Amino acid sequence: MAEAIRQMRKALDLLSQLADTPRRQRTELELQLALGGALIAATGHATDETGHAYARARRLCELLNDTPHLLRALWGEFVHYHVRAEVNRSHRAAEELLDLAGQQNDTAALVAGHRAVGDSWLHRGQLDSARAHLERGLALYDPAQQRSLTVLFAENARVAMLSFLSLTLGLLGFAEQAQLRSTEALAEARELSHPISLAFALSVACRLHFVLAEPRTVLRRAEELIALTTEQGFAFFLAMGTTYRGWTLVEAGDAQVGIDWLRRGIDGFRASGAAWILPFYLAQLATAHAKMGQPEVGLGQLSEALALTEKSGVRWFEAELYRRRGELLRTARPGTTAEAEADFHRAITIARQQDAKLWELRAAASLVS
């Protein structure tokens, strides 16, 4: 990927020396879209350069009246803003992509549109809507026609949809179905022999098994993710694997080493410009500090996580943040029982609004314990 990016940058430099004709613009458009996909793999979805590549591609599509390439540029804009936690901009791009794909009767773009809108609703905490779009996208997916499009959208669409559907089902309370979909996603990625798709599937599998409280499975997936991304130079996904490895160390009783891993992963995640699941990682760090006998540090991190959630609108983990703060308040600050219970009630309310049975059951158990 690093060499591919270097060559595409050289090509763009050479193009800048040519007259600004439609032919030159079409060549640049192809390069910008290819560069965007390569940058996602190498540096992450949220970097400024990734965003610039897709924004420039969109501008060229408008100049050339090129709808097929505009669909790809919209997907790039969606994923760029989505990972940066700019949810209003990302959701608009996702819906624009889906609407335009419908107008063009482009099945491959419809798949990408349903994947994007489903992903967006999942992270905004609208689980039923997320499930509907992801299942619709999977129903439309035709391997014979669409596997070749993987490179255009960074990771394979079926792998992505199965992965996000697994997480959605887990939050809805269907743990067994969630695990099956995650296994399918990993099997599909391995069959494709496509490293970025496998890294994607492993990263979401880590998140699924974290929320299902299965640290042994998280450890296996995280170690594979770290090995793969180290070999391939996928810095963004490496940072994610590092955080999950840190959590498993904390769960195994090695809190200080786990904190070191968590901080390294979070620093790498932030360095890429990513923010959309940062509150989730901060919650892991808060738990680690509580286990180290530093509950006030943990409470500070949970407060930061809740503030980021409110600012961004990425609410899939919001109920669990309130539950964890309630648990930590109850153990760290004697006399705050009422405040802790208020957090548990808030968590239950949010979980019910989202139909997130997993979070609702955990918050209800915390309330009565």
C-alpha cells in the first residue's frame, strides 16, 4: 500500500503539469478514488488526506457529470466523515449514495448504500433501522458480480455488512445469531484473501465479543488482527487491535501492562483522526484504572466519553457508559447511591429507546444488585 500511494502521488504531481482538459480530469478522478482506497488501508478513513482525495473526486465528478464515479466518491465521503464522528455529514452522504443508486438502478451501488446507511444507523443507536438496511444489502449482494468491486470500496461489502449485522444482533440481544454472522464475515474475508477485508472483520469481531463479555475470543481475534496489520502496515486497524489486546490483559489481571497497551492503541486511533468509537475505548481505560485502585481517574474518563458521545451523536454505547459510571460511582464514592441509581435508570431508558436488550438487561441487573 505504501508503494502504491507513492506511485499515485507521483502520477498526480505529473498530472498537475498538464492542461486542465476533460481527459486530464478523468485520469485524475480515477487516481483520486484509487488513492482514497489505498489511504484507508494504510493510514485510516479519517485522515485529512483521505478526505481530500474523496472531496476532490466528488468535485471532478460534478465537473464531468460522471454519476458512476460519483457513487464511489459519495461512499468515500460517507466513511471519512463517519469515522471522524461527524455523523450528520456522514449520514447525509450515505442517504445521498443510496438515493442516487436507486435512481441509477445500480445494484452494486445499492449494496454500498444500504451498507453505509445501516452502518450509520447502528452507530447512532437506531438498531432496528440498521438491521433492516444491512439485511437488505446482503439480500442484494451477488458475489459473481460484486466481489470484483471490493478494491473500489476498500473492504468487501458482504464482509462489512455481515460484521456490522453481527454487532447489531448482539446489541439487540441475539447473541447466538450475532456470533454466526461474525463467523460468516471472517470466513468470507479469508476466502477472498483480501487483507483489508480480514482486518475489518477481525476488528468488528473484537468489538462484538467485547460487548458479549468473551475475553478469550477477543484475545484470539486481537492477536490475529495485530499480526495481520503489522505485516500489512495498516496503522488504523493496528491501533484498534492494540486496544483490544490491552483490555484482555486487564481482564487477565495485568492491569498496568493492559493500560499501557490501551493508551498506545488510543493514541494511534486518535492520530489517525478517528473518533467515532473513541468513547468505547475510553470506557475500557476507565475500567482498567478502577482495577488499579484509581476510580477517580476512571470517572474522569467516563465523563469525557459521555461528553464525546453527546457532541458526536454516536450513541450505540451510550447506555453502557451510564451503567459503568453508575457502577463506579457506587463503589468509589460512598453516599452517591441516588446518583448511581439515576445513571442506571438513564441507561435503561436509552437502551429501551434503542431496543438494545443487551444493555437494558445489564443496566437492570446493576440497578437491583
